Amino acid sequence: RGYLDNITAIGPRTVGSPENEVLAVNYLLEQIRGIERESTDAHKISVDIQRPTGSFSIDFLGGFTSYYANITNVVVKLEPRNGAEHAVLSNCHFDSVPNTPGASDDAVSCAVMLEILNTLSKSSESLQHAVIFLFNGAEENILQASHGFITQHEWAKSVRAFINLEAAGVGGKELVFQTGPENPWLVQAYVVAAKHPFASVVAQEIFQSGIIPADTDFRIYRDFGNVPGIDLAFIENGYIYHTKYDTSDRILTDSIQRAGDNILAVLKYLATSEKLAKSFEYRHGNVVFFDILGLFVLAYPARVGTIMNYITSAIAFFYLSKKVLQPKSRAVHNLKKLLTAFSLTLTSWVCTLVAVLMVAMFVSFIGRALSWYTHFYVSVSLYGTAAAAKLILVHMLAKKFFYKNVNEQFLGDVFFDASLMIWSIVLAVMTKMGLCSAFICTLWVAFPLLTKLMIHKEFSQKGATIKFITMYMLGMFVPYLYMLYLSWTVFEMFTPVMGRSGSEIPPDMVLAGFIVIFTVILSSYFINFIYLVKSTKTTLVTLTTVFVVTLILVCSGIFFPYSSDAANPKPKRVFLQHTSRRFHDLDGNVVKSDSGIWINGFDYNGISHITPHVPEINDTIRTPCEEQAPFCGLPWILPVHFMFRFVVARLHRRKPAAVAVFHTMRILRAKVSLFEGPSHMSLYVRPRAGSALSRWSLGDGMPVASLGGDYFVFYSRGLHAAPWHFWVELMAPEKHSDGIVSLAIAAHYFFGEDQKSPQLYALLERFPNWTFSSGWSCTYDLFVF
């Protein structure tokens, strides 16, 4: 904890700032030198300060190109006294996003790595392979420092596997949410070594689907280094991730100890493993892995899972076919009944999804989105009860009107078989798609089928007896327990994400969809009870009452989305940029200039909850999208324009004194150089009509367009970086009176005396205490060539 407290005491560590490039680096070096002095003779410790410059393109956030200059890596190699040919890499990052102390993201991981280095260095037992500790200083700038290390550092050539330590929340358990690619032996290493396992291939497939707007250094090592690894992240309390509340005191000592135990054990295992030296020889397919209540991890090759899945679904289909064909004279009748129940079950699911999404849409439309953000139980009371009530209602109506005189036991039996049939089909389809998460369907086919076979006699008895219910519940215990455990993990990760996923996606629709999915899954083998029990009217009335009362309370606004509670804050995120813009024509003349404070609420509610506190925002001039300018003529720090309905408020017409335009441009045969600027800049390129961008000096030389067609380059630098020189090459028509290309430069001042203007300070002071407002000054200059 001492390491963590000292790193966060430095303050926000934005790339390019003295805090990140000098103070944090000096502190790390001081601790590493102290550890080196106390190490045993069994080890040799080498330290290197790397300051790489480079560029690369990435398809994250719609696609953009990244350029970095003179950023900082602190690299430590612990190896046997006689040296080692191969190494395992442990990665953390000590930089933070602006205006936050970054305790969980990612100072705590660097603190854990320092302690692991200290522990290993004092051991008298020599390792077989080297362990490289990379304290990288530019991860928040979209993975730049890891790229600089893996593509340029001499030690990177010896890396055979890596462990990446990250955060999507503050404290709690660290989840293994990515492994590989392939290399099952790495997962087995975690299974064998980790003392407190917490891992899920479901999380891996969700994260890699792109649903969560985030990425980690795992991608860089995988894509640019072709190295397999393990990605871990703290996921608890994501509400305060990337905010001023991410302080060291909020991370429990138990969480730090737990992470240290796990990572130390896995690193030691890998550093003494024979397989590390030949890791590429063990690359053969993906792995299905999941922990059981944090006690242990089950892991097996995906190809084995495929065989198990197909066998399970085949047995289920064989069982269903035998049921349909008995007696053979009634085979067509039985099949018709099964398909009818199958169709009714699917219909009830679709009706439930549509009904609940309509409720979520209504709540969003009336301006009550995120009412559950601080009070999660509200989402269960609103959408969970609506889903359960709709399911019961559909089947109650079917029982009353469609199955009026049909035997109850027969209905209970046939609807059980219908659910089994659905799960068997889903299992086969997911397996065919190559999804490792199909193991969940295996649980929902195998255990219910075994239960049915064991208590088939009880199914024929009249009504749902206590004995039948008890045996039925025991048989379903494993899949239900695992599903509840998994749903807790999913909601723990996703609920806070809804507060930082932009203003375009209605979070109530997303959360309602998740709740319907889990409701449908958990109720799938209890639909048959609607037909077995005498009446479900009381249950339906109770659920409907809870839903109606909750909906009324939500509509009344009693559940305020955000909280400033000191012990457990759940703030609203707001970004404010005091922007000065200048638009130049083909002759270099300024044809338009303005200044204002650009306000972006980081969630679906925008700034609707803030305007009562700062009412003049409603009376200001809104700046529309400048269609002729790249990215609407706005100074985006990243190409996330598709995530926001933006608001620009011209609260002050004067350009703030703190903001100055430091960059100059020139053009020489379609070659451009940008000489000076702050540590963070964005370059936007838009070829004019008839022109096309063919090559440039960035990345691999092939320009990558962002979502919308413009080209976005993210630039950052450390201290004392050389001027940025680049060129772009365009194909243009012979006649181009309106110019060939529009180039725009946005300069962002994230620290120092230029960060906030007096007007910005004054506005920030008026924001309510349940907000986390991050503000800085920036400029936007558009040129036409």
C-alpha cells in the first residue's frame, strides 16, 4: 500500500506532464534501485529508461492512427545471475487520465509489480527464465507505450508470454477477461498457479465483441508482438473509474493482497515453466475457461468443448425424438404439440422483450433514463418484474384459452421438452459459430435432462408436489447457481459502463435487454410450472403491482440517477473544453473565428440534470456542426463523435488568455510539417471533392479512415520531444480551385497554467457536487490547401 499511496500522491499523471515524465519516473527508479541493493546473489537486475517515438493504426473507436514522440517506459529485467534467453513480461501503466489520481487505473498494479519484484529479488531460488517488469508511461493515450516497447525495445525480442494488469473498476477481485490468442498452456498456468482464481471466457467474448468501449495493452502485444498473454482487470465499483474519486484509500488492502498473491504465483510458474521457451509450439486452438464461485477454474481445449457440446445436443435431440415417437401412432400429434409449445415459448420471449423495451423507451423518452444508476434494485423492480409478469401472462392466457381442457401433467411435460429443445438448438448454433461461451448452454441442456430422467415418474403425478419441486430444484441447482454468479459479474461490469458510454445509446434499453435475457434464461425451465400449478394469478398481480408502483416512482423523478455520497459516490461525468476556433481559407486568411465552452455529458442524459444549476446554458447560442470541416469543426481528443449529441455553449465571446495557438503549418508538394504544440494534439484530414488520400508517413503508410470518412491522427509526446514532421500524399484532379485537402489541428492543454481559463474555472465551480467535471482548454484551426 505504501507504493500505491506514494504514486497517487504525485497527483494526475498525464502524458507529457512533469508529474508523469519526471516525478513518477524518479519515484519508480528510486524504489527499483532500493530493491536492487537488497536483492540476493541468485538474481541480476537490469533497469532501462526507454523513450520511444513511433506510430501505428488501430481499428478501436471506429479506426484512427496514433503518433507518439519521446514517451517514457521504465523497464526492469530480473533474471538468473548467468542470464536467460527467454522472458515473461508483466505490464502495468503509471500514467493516468487528466484530472484523476488513477489509483486503480493503474497505480495499484504498478504497486503490486514493485512488491512482486521485491519478493522475487530477495528469493534465494533462481528462476529459469527472466521476468521483465514494464512500467509503461503512456497507456491512457491509447496504448502507445506498450507499442513503443514491443516494437522497439531490445528486450522485447525475448518475451514469450505476458501478463497485463488493468482496471475497469476500483478494487475488488481481478478478473481474467482475455487470454491467448490460443495457447491453452497459458490458461492452464493460471489454473494451476492462481490462489484466488476469477476468470471467464464469457467476459473475453463480450469484451472482444466491442460492446464495451475500451481496450488494453493486451491488443498491442497480441497484434504487434505476436505474443500470447493473460489480461486481468479490477472490475468492482466502475462508477468512480477515471474520476477524481479513484483514490488509494478506496482500494482495500485485501484486494491488493489478493492480486499480489495471484500474479506472483502465476509469474513464478511461468518463469520456471519449460513451455515458456517454446510457447509458439503450444499454440493450438482456444480454451474454454470459467471459475466456479472463485474456488477453482475449469479449463479445457475448445475442440474438446465442441465435441462435448455436440454430444450433449445429440443426446437431447435423441431423447426428444424418442418422446415424440412414443407411441408411434401418435407421433404426428406429439410432434405438433411439441412444436406448438416450442412456438409459444419463443413467442412469450419475444413478447416479453418487446414489452420491456417499450417500457425502457418510454422511460428514456420522458427524461428518466438511468434512474437505477445509483439504486440498482430499481432496474430489477422495474424491468425484472415487467419481464416476469409478461412471461407469466402469455402462458396464463395460453393455458386458459388455448389449452383449456388439456391435462396439466401433459402440458408441464411438453413445455419442459420445449425449453430443452430450444436450449439444444442454441447449443448447436453457438458451437457451430465457434463461441466458447456455448458451455453455458451445455449446462442448461445436460443438468435439466438428467433431472428429467431421474424424476420422470414424479412428472406423471398430479400437480407440483413438494417432493417433485424439491427434487426438481436440486437437479437444477448447478446451472442456476452458475447463472446467478455469472449475472452478478455481468451487471457488476456493465451497469457502471452505462454512465460513460456516450449520449447516443439509451442505457435503459441496454440494461432492460440484459435483464430480459437473464429473466428468460432463469425462467426457461419454470414455464412448465405455470401449467402444473392451479393458479399463478397471485404471482402475476404481485409482480404487476411492484412494476406499476416502481414505474410511477421512476416517472415522478424520485430516483435521482447520481450520488455524491462520500463513501460510495456515483457521479455524472461531464467534459468541458474551452475552445477557440479559427477557420482559414485557401489563401490562409481567417474567415471565421469564435470561442466558447463545449459541454459534453458523458451519458444519455446529456446535461439536462445540470442546466437547473447553470440555467444560462439554456440561453446561449448553440454552435451547429460545421459540415465543411472535418469532425464538425470540433476539437475531439479521440474520434468518439459517433457516441455523442454535442452541445457547444458560447458562454464567453472572448478568447481566453490562457489559450494560445502554438502550431504552424506549411505545404510543399502535398507534404506537411507540424512544428510545435502541446503534449496532446489531434490532426484531422479530409480530402476535398475529387481528391483522395493515398499515402502518408504515419503507421504502415496506408491511411486508415475513421467512422464517417475523415482521417484522425492522435498525437502525444513526452518532454523534450523533437518537432513533429509528417507528410501526406494525395491524388487530386488537375482543376482544384477549391483546394485539394482540408487539414485541421486541435491542441489540448491537459495540465499546467494553460489548462483552465478563468471562465472555465468559474463555470466548473458552479457544477453540482454529484458531477465529476473534467475541463481543459483547446484550440481548433482549419486550413485548406
